[in-house]
Amino acid sequence: MSKKKPYTIFRYSWWKFWRIDVLEFTLPTAYQEAYEEVERKTLTGSEYSMELSNWVKDDIREQLIDLVLEHQEVTINARKLHVRFRTSEHGQQYIDGMDFYLRDGGIYFDSDEAIKREKLLNKLGI
């Protein structure tokens, strides 16, 4: 019996079969009440949004470390890394996902300050 892989490989060009455009890991974990309301002060008042709680991001990061180390051969060849996971809010089930990055031996998400800073510097051409 074959074991199901915890990742999916996406290739956008079939003739470039050696290139992995997106490597998507799927986590078996389902998170309940994973989002929290965040208030940001702006010049015109306040802005509210729903963001993943830090404990959820930390747990996803821990699980991804093991998966990345176990599947290094495909991870290092991927142009983009993505993770999918399940959440439930008020009895509704959702499948969520987000991109992640490998930097200096760590796993980072778009919401991390280091990635926000890096993207800003790239836009400025620094």
C-alpha cells in the first residue's frame, strides 16, 4: 500500500516537467476559532480586519519545519511554497491557505514583519 504524500506539485508548463512552479503542503490539522479581529490605527481613524492568530501561525510553522526537512528534494526546487489547512468558525468549515518562505533556516509568512520589510525593500529597488 502506498503512502499519500503530504504535498501537491503544480506545473504550469507541461513541457518544463522538471520545474515545480508551486509546491503546496496540506496539513491534517483543523483549527477552531483561528482568527482574531485586529485593529490598525490610520490617519482617518481605525481599520479592522480578521487575521490568523499567532498560535495558529506558530503551529503551522512547527508542522512545516518537519515537512520541509522530510521533503527537501522537492522543496528546494519549488519556485513558490504554499500551505493549506482547515479552519472552523462558528460551526462552518473552511479550507484556507497561504504562501510561505524559507529564509535563514526559518519559515515566514506574508504577515511576518521580515517578509513585509523585504517586499518593501524590493519595491524600492534596494
